[in-house]
Amino acid sequence: MLEMLDEKMLCAQFCAQIKLHRRKNGMVMLETPFAYPDGDQYPLYLSETATGGLRISDGGHTLMHLSYENDVDKFFEGSRSILLNQIIAEQRINYDEANGHFFLECSPPQLSEAAFRLGQAITRVYDLTLLNRSRVASTFYEDLQEQVGALVSVEKIHKNFVVAGIPNADHYPVDFCIDGKNNQPLFLFGIPNRDKARLTTIFLQYFIQQKVDFDSMLVFANQEDIPRSDLARLSNVGGDMISSLNAEDDFRRKLLKKVA
């Protein structure tokens, strides 16, 4: 089979998937095999630059597609913003903030390489949506703080709280201490992975041993990722559990029951 392959055949197959569509406004749309997860192809637009080169752009369609199921503003904040800027730098493309376009400029002989580079960049940008389903630790905590802040007033939230009156208290910080009902603080821990599940178990056991008066809530990035043995030990000392940040209704209901 491999001996039947040759460059001419490959070029013919690739070229069959590339088409030019000329528009009345002078722009040209480049049709490629690149596609979004919903099956729509990336529309790449070509136009001339003032210096006689070519500008190839996504025409703003990447952010438009992201906006269907995502808050686009989040891609320009926190950890997602760092990752987005890293993609832009590594793929050597540009972002037009005023119009929301990803683009790059090239000479006509460089067009094929530029099209593949922009296509790869768009794919990587779109992959940032995976952070909504499988959150890395840093983004998980940002999203957790945002959800807590949307339900509880800022003055009631104490981040990285240190419990007073117990030995080595600074070794056992609480992700979020929230003013609870009947003057009982609510210790809220984010659990993005197995290591944090084990660490939180140790913290809660220590607070119980020190006879600290508190209630607790545990919010997982994905509870199914935590081994059963670790989850069992954590459930023995912890309070309400939220399976993931996507369980927004469950989180709201349980949190508001405990908040003053």
C-alpha cells in the first residue's frame, strides 16, 4: 500500500479540498478542510495589504463560534488569557482586538504555510473550551471563586482563610471561609484532583481534632476522577459535596442554605 503513494497523488488530494470563493467586496474566501466541532468549516478570508502582500483572517468567526456556548470574555481573563497569548505567540499570528479577528500577513508564495498556521492556531484556541469540561487546577479555582462571588456578597467571603486559635494554623489554610448562619463559618474547599482530596481530608481531620466549630462544603472539578478510597475518607470528615462546577443548581441550593 505504501509503495502506491506518491507526491502527485497527495498534492491532488490536498488541492481538491482547497477552493477559492471570490466576493463582490474584493475579498476572497479560502475554503479548507479545517472545521469546528459542529462541522462548520473555518472561513479564512484573504485581502490585499497596503504593501502588496496578503492578509489572511478568520473574519471573527472563531470568537463567534465560541460565543454560542461560552462566555467569550473569560478567554481574555486569568489562566485562559495566558494560554491564549501563548498560542498567539507560538503560532506567530496576530489578534485584532477591535474586530475580534485572528490574522497574519504574508507574501503570496507563503500563503499555504500561513493558512495551515492560522488553521492550527484556531484549532488550539477552540481547544481552550475543554477547560470548561476538564479544568486545570488554576482555572478551576478561578471559576470556583467566580461562582461563589456570584452567590455571596464579597464581605462574607474570606479567601485562603487561616483559622485562629489553633497550633500551626497557617499550615492549614481554607480555600474560602464564608460567613455562615448562626455564626458558624462555612469552610469551602475546591477539589480539582486526588492530591487535593487527600490534603483536604487531613485539614478537616485536624480541625475536628482541634474542636473547631465549622461546617464544610467540598466542590470537585470532577468527582468521578477521585479514587473511591480517597473519596470515602473525605466523605467521613467533610460536609456537602458538589460533583462539579457544572452542577450549578445543586451548588446554589446547598450554598445558600448555609450562608447567613
